Amino acid sequence: MTPEINPDPFELLESTGPLFLDRQLHDAGIRHFKKLIHDQPKAWLIKNFSQGATKYPVNVACLMRNIIWQLRTRILKGEKPLLKELIRTFWYMYIKPTLARADSLAKETDQYTQLIDQFVFMVKELKIMRYKDIGFRDDNESQRKVRAFPNVILFSEKLGLQGFLTEIGETYNVSTIALGGQPSLLNIEYFVDDIRKTKINIKRSFYLFSIVDFDPSGWIIQDAFVNNLAHYGIKYVKIYNLINPDILTPNEILASRFPIPTPESMRSKNQRWWSEVQKCHYINQKYLIEGNKLYGLEAEAVSTKRLLERLKEIMVPIIGKDEEFLKIYELKQLNEALKALIYHIIT
């Protein structure tokens, strides 16, 4: 379940130079326009973005990429302030009206999701920009928190566990994040930015404690989270899967397990997931298969009380090894408090 390690984009953009950037832009069909793309009439849009178009008068993906890049360029040049809006607001401000003007606004296709995909393509695949270049707000900001032990991360697939994560985070000073399903690359970028602000060596070992459904979908979500961390430089991780067959008794598994759907699109993923499960050699994994039928476990099938017991068993000893981080954190907090007190006395 270890993702492919990508180069650190914080080093990549600075080391490859303008030739690399020009090549990436050219391959992505991104050009430099003096005119504001999102303000142009239908004829101009079709003239400049019809190449590669199929279903609509313009090549929607290419048009999106060019609007994104033009806005980023204007912001970085100081010609426009940081947007400080959600990506959805960007969609309504810049993309949707332009597509409508070009007679390319879909009635059935989710083009907002297509916009999200274009951002991921430019940030993660091409590695030519970051979300913070434009200044987007993170609508999941309240679900993440970096604490005294930034390299110890407790994360959950579902937002419903946010209260438990906060409780554990505040008790043990570990970092926490609730993903809310498939992890947002923007959310992870800002999360890693917060981790970097602690001055921790980003190339040291990180310990991840995972609360995701024990099924192929949960595995995919966890793998995507780890892969996104690797993209932003956190490459050396040790994962502890808290939801697994051995945290329940055989009777509890039989009472709470659910059959894993087997549509054609998921069959190969289901097989790969089960292959990974077998490598873990869980004592109770035999209760999750009957013939060719696979079963999974919902994260909610395990009580937070039992999760806490497991965290005390495996997470607390790891924290003990990093006690120096807590001391540094406490000294930093004391220093900030003294500065505030001195300022208060002087003023």
C-alpha cells in the first residue's frame, strides 16, 4: 500500500528552470494571452480553443487550464491580489460564464469536477503550480490541526469522527485530519504547509494512524492520502491501520461485516485489496471471506473506546520517543507568552 514516491515539488520547480516550465506548458496547451480569457466573446474563444474540441465548440479542459494559468500569472506578478475564495467560487466567477459564452456549458456532465481534475493535473501531474499561488481558501480547514508532534498523524476517512480526532489530538498533542472521503489535494497542500511551519525535518519518519473502512474503498482513500503527502515531500511513512479484523472478536466481525459490492469496475481493485490484506496476516481475516465472497468492516463498527485503547498501546510509545518535540513546542509557547506579557507591560 506504499505509493510511488514523487519528487519534492518544492525543490522541483526551483531546480528545473524555465525550459522545463515552457515544455510543460506547451505540452498542456497553455499559452500566454495579453487579453483576459474569461472576458472574451464567443468567436475569440472558439478561434483560440477549438483545437482538440470534440463534444463542444471549445476544448473545455484546455480552456480551463489557460484561465487557471493566466490568473496565477497575474497574481504572482502582483497585477491581481490573491483570490482568497473557494475553488467553487472560482468556478462561478471565471469558468462557468466563459463556458456558457462559448456554448460549451454542459447540461449533464459535471464540469465543476472536471475543473477540480484540471487543478490536480496542473499541481500534481505537471508540477507547475500550487493552490496557494492563487490563494484559495480550504473549505476543510477546520478538519485539520497540526500540533506539538507534527510527524504523528491520526486521520479518518469520515468527518463524523472529527470530535474523536480533536479529543485525541488535544490529549496527546498529535496532528489530526478528517478527510471527508476522497482526500482533497488542496487540503493536503495546506496541511503539509502547516507541518513545515513547525520547522520539522520533512524528510524524517512520519507515523500515520488510519481510521478508514476496512474495504477496497477505504484502502483507495488511504492510499490517495499517503500519495498526496508524498507529493508534498512527506515520503517516509509508517502506517498503522486501526480498523482491521483483529480489533474485533470473531463474533463481532460476523455481526458487523458487510458484503463488498462486485461491479465489473471494482473487481480488479477488490482482488488487489484482498491480496494486500493477506500480506498482513491478520488472525481474524478468515472471517471476511466465504468462497469467492469478500466482506468488509465499517470504521463505525469499532467503538471509539476501543480505538483509544489501541492508540494507547501503539501510538503513545511512539510519542515517548519524540519527547524532544514536546519540549521544543512547550518552550516555544512559553516564549510567545513572555513576548505577549512584555508587550502588554510596555504598552
